[in-house]
Amino acid sequence: MLNKIENINLKPEMRNEIKSSRKESGFNKVYKKENFADTLTYSSALIYISHLNWKLKKFSVSSEELIDVEFQYENYAFNFLVNTKSPSVKDIPVKISDFSTDSYSKVNRFILDVSFNHRTVNYEYISYEVLNNIFSKIKTFFIPGESEVNSTYYFSILNGFEEKLCNLLSQIYINIINFIEKLNNKKIILGSEDLSVYSGNNLSIKGIYIEY
């Protein structure tokens, strides 16, 4: 099992220092630099996410081939749990963390825990602007010392931003699927379930937490 991955190095000159890390899960396209624990170096999968300006923070595979993957983009982190055998297309859970807490003494991060239904979108160009709007609202309802934001504010926080956030998370989800495909050299097929019945409720907040 792969636990935590850090210190990614994409330099081509490192290729000769790479050795394959063979795992029972079948993810033999993951590479580690010899003698450096928790270091993942040079692969087409990592080049792919480097083009997205993503920094891989965590990648672990369970015996059931459930992948727990987390990456960071600027001050935001996204944590997904992906079933490679049957990836979800509805009620996909994701935790979004905002680490821009300079104005909030003792706060480490704000965490938005949501679920969403995947939508067909252009996954190549990604705008994260909606997160700035949403987390700005979250911070207006933040009470110092409290560990979560009251659920009575959820509607006000998401109002007007549901569609943009759902589109963003769908873009990110497809890019994560593409990343895993490149890592494992195996095509992943999304389910074909008709999501039209969910069109009125494509995204919901499960919780908003504050980590100190």
C-alpha cells in the first residue's frame, strides 16, 4: 500500500535514479527514488498533474483498490476517495480545505465537506475563483473557538454558487481519473447512470469544519 507521498521531483535527469515500486494493488507505475522514503519521482502521471499546477499530498490504495488521493492547488487542498472498479458519478464525496488563514489566529484550515453529482464539462481549463467566493462567505459565519459552522448558514454560503462549484469539482474529478489511468496504465470507465433526475440537487454540504 502507498501511504503518504511528498517531495515530488519531475526532473528528467532523475530517471536513472528511479526504481519501480511494485505493489500488490497493481499500481506498478508508481515510482520511488531509491533511498528516499516518501519520494515520488518522474512519471507521465506526475507530469500530467504538474501541468495542472497540482501538488500531490497523499495517495493510498486499499486492498479493495479504493484510492484515497489528496492534492493541493495554491492555498486549496482537495481530498477524494475513488473506487477504480466502479467510480461514482453521483454523491461523490470530497473535502476541500482552505489554508489561507493569515487573518484568523490559531486556525490551521477551513474544511468544506460536500458531495456532488458529476457533470460533463470541459476539464482542460479550470477556474478556482468560485472557491474564493465560497470560503469568503464561510469566514463571515465563522465564530472563533467553534469547530464547525452552523448548518443554518449552508444555504446562504452556497446560494448562487452551486452550479459553478459542481462544475469545478467535476473538472477536478475527471482530471483525477485521468491521473489514476496514467498511473496504472489502465482505462477507468465512469458509470452511465442517468443523472437527469438529480438536476435540481447536484451538490450538498455535509459539513463545514475548522481545524486549529
